[in-house]
Amino acid sequence: MLNKFASFAGISGPVVTIIMDGYGIPKSDAGSAIAAARKPTLDRLFAHYPNITLRAHGTAVGMPSDDDMGNSEVGHNAIGAGQIYSQGAALVADAIASGAIWQGEAWRQVVAGAKAGCGTIHFIGLFSDGNVHSHLDHLKAMIVRAREEGIKTVRIHALLDGRDVPETSALDYVEPFEAFLAETNGGVFDAQIASGGGRMTITMDRYEANWNMVARGWRTHVLGEGDQFASAVAAVKELRVKFPGTIDQDLPPFVIVRDGKPVGTIEDGDSVVFYNFRGDRAIEITRAFEEANFDKFDRVRVPQVIYAGMLQYDGDLKLPRRFLVAPPAIQDTSGEWFSRAGITQFACSETQKFGHVTYFWNGNRSGKLAGETYQEVPSDVVPFEQRPWMKAAEIADAMIEALKSGKYRTLRCNFANGDMVGHTGNFRAATMAIEAVDLSLARILPVIDALGGVALITADHGNADEMYELDKKTKLPAQNQDGSFKAKTAHTLNPVPLILYDNATGGKLGLKQTDKAGLSNIAATTANLLGLEKHAKWDESLLVIK
Ligand code: 3PG
Ligand code: CO
């Protein structure tokens, strides 16, 4: 059990955690949609309430190195678990470096399955080195190994990124990759890109926000239906001309053909590896490959294949059944221990981030814990620069209702705006996104006051804090040839805020800034606010009692 906290009996009202997704603290205001936003509530919070910064990227959240930006998966894992685990990116890199991946049963079955069929392995996944969902180095290592194993044919289905990497960088990945294939091909070995498209148009939907994306992906990768091109380089170039201004993540699907025929439809007897390690955007396509009674769209033809994921994407639902590397085994999360302590918990977000405050928060565990209540607000299915307010108002409504119900001792929510709109690269929309969050805070905080509660206001990683690529030398926003700024769609390496909103104790509480303070310190801080000791495994609390 979590014992009583000796030095503080806890807040009598609710303890609320508010995640402002994609809200970092930049080194300079230049290019920051957060700095440019009108946000009177947040300004007041930073001026008058205890606040510190937390590390939200790199090794502080279990990524392989401090050059790796944070992301929502690892960020919510760290916040919810109160501990740092080596995450998918690091686990896969280690398994490849040690060679353990090749000895695993799943890889052996992928190879054996292809050899028993016509000798083809398909690799489908996000085509970049963003290290959020995937890394091209992992794909290359598997291609080289497939050749060594005597596989004859490899087909790659490339989901163009532009969301975790610069927004029109596809050719920076496709061209060197084609050169790599040219070097690797030879003898009987033939590896080629067979299909692809922007990651926000096909295959990588999440939380069932838009199954049409997955249906389009299936038609592209499996059936080979769609606009035809001679090569992936030609596809990217021609699609850019045909759809001017469209950034990589939004490019339409493409199919590569030779003599008028798709080079890599997926057929009975083939093996398929979905090489993303992160689960949220991998689950739906995995279900399309694995479920016998699949009813989300008409698959037309269901090839009998050996299917493997890079990781297992959902341990409870066992999706997929076969996976190359074991995911982190996250244990003793705050959700679990608060539940055991009889603390009632409320979690809310809109669809796009719903699994983040439930599944990721609880250490990649689906299904509610005892005493938990979840509320999902359906997201709009639109480009979010067109509706930057997203569902902030509805999430605030839900939080206010849950607070007022008096049923919950602790509540959490995620405002997706800073991140989802930040990913579009649209500066003006991103300022509105932050303003929507500010407005929502202004509505929720007085309700917390009325109930004698407190709030921890934080973020999982940065995004809207840098809307332009920064010039490596000057650190100022980089410019295109026409003088416009180069939009940045990816997350940032910046720290995030932790604000303690407390009108309940008469200024008795503060936060301590430590060198190592990071997202994994939030669970223990919340425990102390609830009047409980932290779990022995959790990183230290940052609460100061004056
Ligand atoms: C995405 O999946 O949208 C991005 O790759 C990462 O964003 P998130 O980590 O904030 O979800
Ligand atoms: Co994001």
C-alpha cells in the first residue's frame, strides 16, 4: 500500500493534472506560437504560482540519446508510471546491435514463412529517422539480414513522414535509401519500394479516429490500387507538382509499377513486418491483417501471410500475436497504486489523445482500473489547422462536470491543441490552439478553487514552442529561398513547465527545481498532494512544504 505522507496530510479537494500536449519552454521567443499567443491565464500562472521546468526528451524519458525529442507515448508513460523505462526506440536498437532480434522466434518465422511461400518479405512502416514511431536504420538492418538469410524478394511500403522530421524532407530519405537498395541488390536478391503515401493519408490512423485512412492504406499496400509511378522518387516529385503546397505527411498514396503492374502487392505465402515500434498508429492496420472477423472496411482480398510487428502494440489485446522485440514491461504505475489505495480517478481527452491519458498513462495497459472513469470526446476528422480550438471547450466541459460531481479524488486531462496543430506547421493556427487551451484553463481553474483542490499543469513534450526550423548556426528561424520561414512540424527538445496551481493551502506548497527534474517526478508529486508517500520505484517528488 501507499502509506500516509508524514509531512503533509494532503489536499482535501481534488488533485488535477492538466497536460497541455506540445507545450514546451523555448530558449527564444522567435518562432514560438506560444510566445505569440494571447494567453492571460497562463501568463498569470507563470507570474504568480510555483513553477519549474521538467526534462521531457532523450534519456529522461527512456529514449536512446539526448538528441531524441520526446513524444506523447514516452511522455505519458513517464508521467503515469513515475519511472523511466527503456522505450521501444532503445529496445529495438539494442536488439539489433546484439543480434538478439534475429534469434527470436518471430524473426525466424518471418523468414521461414517467406521461404516456404514465394520468398517475399514486405516491410511497412514510417519512413524516416524521427525515432518516434520507427527508425530507418532498423529497416535497413532487416533488409541486410533478410538477404543474408537467403530471402529473394523484399518489398517496402513507405509511409512518408514530414511530422517527426522536416515537413518536406521525404526525398532526403527516399533518395539515399534507393542508393542503399542499389548497393544491397544483386544476384537473386531484389529489394524495392512498392508503395507508399503520406502518413496522415494512409495506414497510420490512431484510436479509431478515421478508419478510412487504414482502408486506403490496405488498398495501396496489399491490393496495389492507386496512382502509379515508376519509382518512389518519381512519385514524390510528381505528387508535389500535382498537389503544390502539400507537405509530406499529407501526400496521397502511390503504387510503384513495372511494365504496368504493381511490383509488390501482398500475396498468400508472403511475410509482412510492420516495422514501427510505437503502438498507437500501428494497431488498426495490425487488426486488418490479423482479425478473422474484421468489419471496419472491406478488405476485398485477405492474403494469408506471416505477420509480425516490430513490438507488441497492445499487450492486453495481444496485438499483434507475433512481434520481433518485447515491449517495455511497465509496472507499478501511479494509476495502479492510486487505484489500490481506493482513490477514484477520472481521465479525459479527445479521440486523438484519448489513449495517451488512459493506455499510455497506465503503462500501455488497456481497460480501466478499479475506481477509474474515462471520458472520450470525439475529435473532428479535419485538418486541425482548420479547427485549432479542436475539442478544448468540450474537454473543459467534461472536466468541470466531473469535478463538480464530487466523485473523483484525482482527475487528469490532455489538451491536444498545441501538439496536433503544431504538427501542421501553421503558425497562426498554433497560436489559436494555445489560446483555446488558455481559455479552457480559465474555465476549469475556478472550479478547482471552489472545491478546495489544486492542479499540476504541465506538458508531455514541446511542439508549438518552435514552429520554424532553427538555423543550426544562428539559432534563429531558418528561411526558405523566398524569404518565408521554414515551417517545423516536429516536436522539440525543449523542457516543459510544471505549474502548481494552489489556492487551497494559503501558499504552503512549492515546487523544487532540480537538475534532473523530469516528467517521471510528477507521479510522486501527485501522491504527496493526495497525502500519500510515493511508491518506492517512483522518482522523487518535487513538492516543497513550507
Ligand atoms: C504523431 O503520431 O502524431 C507524431 O508522430 C507524434 O506525436 P505525439 O507523440 O504527440 O502523439
Ligand atoms: Co505530437
